[in-house]
Amino acid sequence: MADIGAALRAIAGEQRVLTGDAISEDYAHDEALTAARQLPAFVVQPVSTEEVAAVVRVARERGVPITARGSGTGLCGSCIPRADGILISFERMNAILEIDPLNHVAVVQPGATLDELDKATAEHGLVYPVYPGENSASLGGNVATNAGGLRAVKYGVTRHQVLGLEAVLGTGEVIRTGGRFVKATTGYDLTQIIIGSEGTLALATEATLKLYPRPDHATTLLAPFSTLDEITAIVPAIIASGVAPLIVEYIDFVSMNGILTNAGLDLGIPQTIKETALAYLVVVLEDRRADRLEENVEEMATLIAERGSLDVYVLPPQAGMQLIHARERAFWAAKAAGANDIIDMVVPRAAIPAYMAKVNELAQASESFLTGCGHVGDGNVHLSVFQADAGKRHALIKSIFQAGMALGGAISGEHGIGTEKRPYYTELEQPSKLELMRRIKAAFDPDGILNPGKIFD
């Protein structure tokens, strides 16, 4: 280990290689509720792609595992290091290298955060649209997990916004993929293979991201319904309206109470509505012109009212912003309430009623309590699982995943697999697909040093 430490210090210097008591507890975990904490043998804080590549070459020569870390806001254990390994922290590679208004792109290092990028793009009247619910999240972490969020119904997820990457392979080689263009048919799309691979194929050291004109106006509509089925039934009509909503969310009444209480927010909903509503629909519309937004809001409110809502509230701008911010913090509300696990399964949006009916059936059979909210516009349902017994909880979650997959869904819509969903994924996924992914990993990382134990064994 002393030899490894000396080799790392020769690359990054004494101050940017941490060992022993100098390694903060923050490096031992992400935000996964169930993952075991683990400190690494070394933390390296590189400042360039060349340093990252040099660290990878040292690790490869000595057979030492490497885990990459951005802000540590992940929810599946992907950035938790190995005890005998090296954690590469990108906290010092956090520059926004360029905002290119002519090509509508940003070039960023992996440690840059969503909040920092948003401030930089706002100066140019542009926006990067991926907001997974935590603005302190790093762009590198977003790339690693293919982060999504509330705005995916309009803009898609991270993989739809990444035009190109600079990345270090498990061999220490550096590659560039894609570029400042929106289409290419030139060999395999290596950019898309790396996105969502959770640091198991390559370490992204630079990303070229797509930007959009920043709308000046937005309005939030809140509609209580007697049942969740009524909300899911209205979604196709909302999507087909041509209004292109920014956000289409559902929140069950338990989650709504928790979100509002946690945020200290009162939206003025009458008590009679609160006693009747079992679920809430949240729709956010945006536009660059106030008059067009007003027309779209009227059309959307009418559509929702005609489909059986108990009422439709057009929230004042400040209240709307507060509600969306509180919804983005729903994970923290669930954590504060004592949730034992969270699920972010995605199913075809038309299958949500059948999926939720099965979820409720399984929860009752296992004497568990589940609450939820989700991106109903794209079928990504987030469930908080309250079941303290680990054995019962595992059986319940496995059954929920099986039910969702039978409806055409996938285990994770945006959080990733990491270590926490790996047992379910490796047991339930098609074996031939897993074997193909192992062969792909071997091509990128022939010695298996990049984030071993994540996604699959």
C-alpha cells in the first residue's frame, strides 16, 4: 500500500492524495438508505484528465479497484468505494469550460454541479433542462447514472442531452466521443454506452451538453382527484394536447402531506378537498411569452376539470415554485419519515393503474406500508417502502419488480442499479443480456478495476 500511495502522490501531489484519518466520512457513502458505508484506502483529487489517466494506469498495474465520485447524491450505492481501493473524487475538476451560444452547448468537467451550470447558462438566456431533484448533484454523476427528474416528460433524461464525452478507460487510455453536433452515424455510439454505466466502463472527465432557450414564464396547476386511476387516465390526453408540459407529476395524499409538512408549505387547499382527495396531479407549463402561456394554462385547466378533478388550482408563481421544490425534495421527506427503502421503477405510463393495483396488493399481503409520487408523464413511479423486516422487505421489493417487469417495465427509471438493486437485477434480468454486458465491460475495462461489484458481480 505504501508503494501505491507513493505512486499516487507522484501524480497528484501530497495535498491531493488522502489516506487514513485524512479521509472524511463523507467519502464513505452516498444517499442510498440501505447501503453499508465504506472508506477507501486512498482518495485522489485529480485536476486534469491526464492525472485521472495516470491514476488508472497505476491502479491497473497493481490490480487496485477504482470508484469515481462527484457530489455523492446518488441513491443506489454506485459511488461507495472498496476498502482496498482508490476513490477518485472529481471535486477539483469542477469547471464550466465553455458556454457556446452559437451551437447551444456547454462543455463541463464532471465535478461541476447543476446549480453552477444553471447560473452560467442563465447569463446567456439558455438552460440545461435535467433536474433530478438535487441541484448540488454533479454533472459527472448525472452522466454516470443517466439522471432524469421531473422535466423528463418534456426534455428526456441525461442521455438525451449529452452530445459528447472525454473519458478514461480501464486501460488508462483517453477517448473522445461525439461532439458539438446533434447527429452522427459513424461507428458505434460510445457516448451512449458510457452514459448510465455507473463508472464501470469509463470515467467521464468532460461532457458536452445540449442547451435550450430559457423560457421566461411558467405556471403550476394543482388538481386533486378522488383516485390515482383518474390521474393516470388523463395523462394521454395531456400529452396529446400539444401544449408540451414541462412537468406532469402525481403525488398520493400521504406523500403530499409529508412533502408540505417537511417544507412548511400551506397551499390553501380546503379541508373538504383534503378529506376527499387520494391523489394530486401537478402540471407545470412554460413559455417564452406570457400571452401564449395564459392560453395554454386555460386550455389545460379546462381539460383537467372536464376529466373529473375535484378542482383545479392555478398556483401563484411563488407557491408554484415552492411546491415543485418541495416535490423535488420528496426523498428527504420520506427519509425523515423513516422509510426503509425507495423504489424508482418505470413502467409504460398506460400500465400505471395495473402496476399500482398490484403494488397495493403486495403491500397488504406483506403487511408493509408504501407511499408514492412520480413522473406520471413518463411512467416513472417512486415508492417509499416502510417495512423494517429485511427479509420481508426484500421479498416485497422483488415481487414489485417482477410485477412491473411483467407489464413491460424496468427496475430503475433514473437512480441506477449500484449495489442496492444488484441482487434483484441479476436475478430477474435476462441472463444473455447480463453476459453481453460483462463482455462489453471487459472491452472497456479488461482487468475489471472500474467500480467492481456495481450493477452486476
